[in-house]
Amino acid sequence: MTSEERVRAVAEFGFTPRQARFLAMVMRHAGVCLLRQYAALAGIVHGQKTRAFFNKLISRRYASAYECRHNRGRLYHIHHYALYEAIGEPNSRYRRPVPAARIVERLMLLDTVLANPELTWLSSEGEKVAHFTTLTPPVPLEKLPRLTMKAGSAPAGDPFPDKVPIGIDSSGRAVLLYLVLPSARDDFRAFLGRHADLIRSLSAWTLRLVFPRSLAHAYDGFQAVVRDELESPLHPHTVEELTWYFEQLRAMPNARIRPTDERLERATEAFERPRFQRLHRQWLKEGNSALDEVSSTAISEALACGASRVDCLVLPHRYDHLSPLIDVVGAPSYDVKKGERAEAQILVSPRSAALPPTPEGNSSAPP
């Protein structure tokens, strides 16, 4: 479905086009949302019209509301089966219960999408695969990012395992997102490694590092990793020495009993760095094919000439206060397709009463 088809489908539930657009966006990228995010998309002051919209969602059981800790906000989970079915994604993971630990990531993703309305967002694995394999020239399937590879065999695992949307601008440039989370769960070097074949195959791309305001100071450190991983191709002789070193490590897994050897000592001193540690883990999975492209200058040349770039988006919001009072966000929902009621795991019942009206911050704009 196109974006406009999704909006029209959601609007049939009795929502204005603007409300329908917001709901489609939430269901495609996060499943959870805040009042301020709708106000931002609608271009209105957060007030009575925003509250009336969310009251409607709750009263019709399209969504459930959850109090955050210290009474510092309210989180909404859009979970109604029929709404997701209307946009062609009835089995979306976003309508399922979500661990509280993933809430900040989901909200940051939605804020990022809202901050880049000029981009067309590819959300699902199928959309991404279809887009990149039908470009001119197409990106081969084996060049798409995956989590694991097996030595001497075809790539294992589904493509695009990061589950983060990819933006496409009007010129066709791909915008890859990397979220810098307050509690980092991912390895940025590994992210770059699994996307290297893809960006090497593209004529133009942007890597966008997305920071919450509290972590903006970490940008320089991430730029250093970019220089190390993307802007510094290895000399072929270095690759030969690195291959030899990896073979020695495999033959002598116990570092305490490794023989004293001048060549090994030099290699250890040169290669005991994060970049080569990541390559070693990849080499153990893939064999020598893991080092096939480390001498390629395609990425460094693309960055040097400006065809591709790395930039930064600092989200002007705090997220540390948005931890819900429960461990799993999910509301009871009626499964229209199966005709049965499915109870999500809830440790503390959500407060789903309607929001009280407030005279402050009203807007004259239509809802």
C-alpha cells in the first residue's frame, strides 16, 4: 500500500486525514506514541484538540494509556487489530506487547520519522528488499545486511535485521539510521560492518546518527569509528598479515601458552584494536571472505567526493522520564481475525480513563 492508501484506510474509522496520517505513521514505525508527537505532526499547540483525539482512541479501545514513573507523562500503545489490518499489516510486531526497555527506542524512531517528513520510509523487510534489488543497477541479495554468515555457504538469517526504517529522498539517496540509545545494546562497528556491502553498492547514501539530547556529546567518538571503519581501507599486504594473525589465533586459542614470536608480537601490537577484533569475529564466521572488501576504496572515495556522507540528528527531547510503571506495555485486544480475546501480559493495569480537558494550550486549528 502507498502512504496515501494507508491514510484513507485509517480515515474510514472516523478520523480526519491528519489524525489518520499520524496513526498510520505510529503503527508503521513504533506502535507507541506521546501526545506531543501528534501535536508536532499536526502543527498545533498541545491542548484540548490533542487530548480529544487521544480520548477518542482510548474510548474506542484502539489504544491504551500507561502512566510513566514519577507521574511525568503518559504513554499510548496503538494495538487494535482492525487498524493494523487496514494498513495491510495485521501481524505487525508493533501491535504486540513491548518490553518497557524498548520504549525509548520506539519513541526515538517515531521522533526521527517526524523530524524527516521529506523522506519516504521503508519500514518492513519486504519493502527494503524490493527497493534495493530493483534499483538500476540492482543490489544483489547477498549484499544486503544480515546478522550472521556461515563460512563457505550462502548468507544465513533474514536481511535487514536491525528493524530500523530506511529513508529514501526525492533523488533516490538512501538514508540509513543508527539510533544512539541511552542504554546501548548494539555495536556500532558491527552495524557498519553488516551494511558495508550495501552502501558500497549504492551511488549515494547518508548515514544519519540519531542522538537523544543527553548523548549529543558522544558524536565525536562515533565519528572516530566512522573514520576507522569506512575511511581507512587496508593495504593488501596488511590484509595478508591480518589473515596470518587470525590463523595463529585460531591455532592457539589459549593466549597464555602462545609462543614468543617476533612476528606474532608485532601483529598482536598492530591488530589488538576494536576494528580488527570485530573483523576477527566476522572472520571466524565467514572465513577469508570476511576480508574480501576491506581493501576497497569505494566507500572512502564516496565520502571524500561528497557523493555520500555521515551526518547527525540530535532529537530535542528527553526520554529518561518515560519509563512506564509496568515491565511490558500491552493491552487486552480483541482478535477480529480469530474471533477471540487475547490478553497481553500486564503487570500493572493501564489507566485508560479519558484525559481531563484543559483550557491551556488550545488551538484554533482543526483536529
